[in-house]
Amino acid sequence: MNIIISNSANEPIYLQIINQIKSQILTGDLKEGQALPSIRSLAKELEISVITTKRAYDELEKDGFIVTVAGKGSYVAPVNTDILKEKKMKMVEQKLSETITEAKLIGMSLEELKKILELLYEG
């Protein structure tokens, strides 16, 4: 498992962990049943608080991405990737809808919005 923490990112560290693990599960880099590092070992590896790592794992478990077995550790949960992808797509659509509303309020054209989206998407 490869997680990179950025101190200059706008999102909290626990969210960076959550998003990267979710991404690795959805892309198949982390397979169903695969063991995750223990909370303590991941915290040590990333040089962060155990509390931060625990929060990330708790959220991942709550969202159904991982399961924790007492005394044994945390594992990638059986996931229906189609349903998860559909949920993510709906979330993206909602955010884009909000963005379009804001763009219209300031008189931004569709072409201007497309250019911004292309620039952001390409990185």
C-alpha cells in the first residue's frame, strides 16, 4: 500500500489517507480480503499520530471499505465497485451542478467553464 501525505494539501491528513485507500480499492490495487497495515505501523510509517490513522480507519470501516477483526487487524472489505463508482459519480455531478450555478451567477460562459475544467483536470 502506497500512501503519500502532503503537508501543503488543503485537506486534513486523515482525509488524505481515506481518499488514497478508497482510490486504491476502487482501482483494484488493494484487493478484497487484503490485510492493511496496523494502525500503529501505518502511523509510524507516515510519521503521524496514531489517533489520525485510527480516525481514517474508522471512517473507512463506517463507509464499508474495510473491516476490522479484533486481534487480527483490518482488511479490505468485499466491495461492489460498480455501486461505489456510481455513488462517487453522483457526488461529482452534484458538485459540478453547484459550480455551474455559481458560474451562471457571475455570467461565466460555458466555454470559459470548459477551459477551467480542462486545465484543472489536466493538472
